[in-house]
Amino acid sequence: MGAEFGQNKGGGRLPLRDFWKKTIGIDNRLLRVELAIYLFMKTFFLIVVAGLLVLQVSVFATRDKTAGDGKASETPDSAGAPAFQLTEAEWKERLSPEAYRVLREHGTERAYSGKYWDQKKEGIYQCGGCEVDLFSSEDKFDSGTGWPSFTRPLSEEVVGTQIDRSFFMVRTEVHCARCKGHLGHIFKDGPEPTGLRYCLNSAALTFRGD
Ligand SMILES: [Zn+2]
């Protein structure tokens, strides 16, 4: 007889069955079981809903923290260089249509059409996307291809490469390590000291004369 619950006005123990009967008016074992199951399910449902709400709020909070409002962020990327990230809309606003096509869509300008292929001025060629220094006029050479060509970047860290299998060719694509903007391709028929030819698009570069 351990089924005791609550207390009556007299201070004595009230049997559980009488408690149900007096407070809720249910004197049927089956109904009591059903009510208990209903209350349990309702509580369980509320806990699940509350849990989902908490999860959603935390996901939104994380997204806000990592994505921000799409402005340039200075978190280091895998190469150790500070990243420069914009939304596609911001890139379109920042770049000319030709620079956007080359830098953001891996386009290639027509040979002999760019503004730097035969330029011989001394200075630094910066990334047309994020203005970081990439190549020096000291490493520029006349490749006869109609594209500005260099034997090496200012340092290995400022550029990144990946294999490009487009147009039924296997080429090494080269991009700015900071903003990931596409610059051109690397070929192994360049002059000393590296034997490499960094074949770039003028539209992906900005020249800064000394
Ligand atoms: Zn860049």
C-alpha cells in the first residue's frame, strides 16, 4: 500500500486513487493511464520543440559570427596569408566586367589585348582583386605570347596553385593566395632562374610604378 499522494485537509495521507478522484474526477484506471501517457507525450513534445529552438538559435549565432556581413575578413587561410573575402555582388561592384570575368570566373583575355603584355616599366604588379603585391618587373620577360609573363612571384606565399583540367588540357592554374582571384597559368618553358613561365592576364593585375 505505498500508493499515497498529497495530503488532505486533515493532515492525513490521501490515497493516490482518491487524489485522482477528488482533484480531477477520474475514477477509472484506464483513463488515469491514458492521462499519464498524454501528459508524458506533451512534456516530451515540448522538450523536443525547445531543443530544436535552442539548436536553431545557436546555428544562426555561429553563422553570423563566421560569415559576418560579407566584408573583407583578416582570418588567415591555409597558406597563412590573411584572407580577403567578398560576396559575388561586392566583387561585381569592385571590379570591371573584364577583371571580374578573369579573376572570379577563371576567364582568359585574348592574346595581345591586355595592357601589360609588352609593358617594360619598372614597378610592382599587384593583384587586381585585393591589391596585394604579387610580381616584380625584374622578373618579367618577353615571352612572345601576348600575355604578361614572369619567371617567379615576389614570394612563394603570395600565390597558390591548383590543377586545371578545363579545355581538355592539364594545366597548373595560379591564383592570388589572399583573395583566390585567378591570375593565369604556369608553364615549364620559362627562362632562368626558375625555368617557369607565369603566364598571366593583364586584367587580373594592377601595375604600381616605382
Ligand atoms: Zn588578390
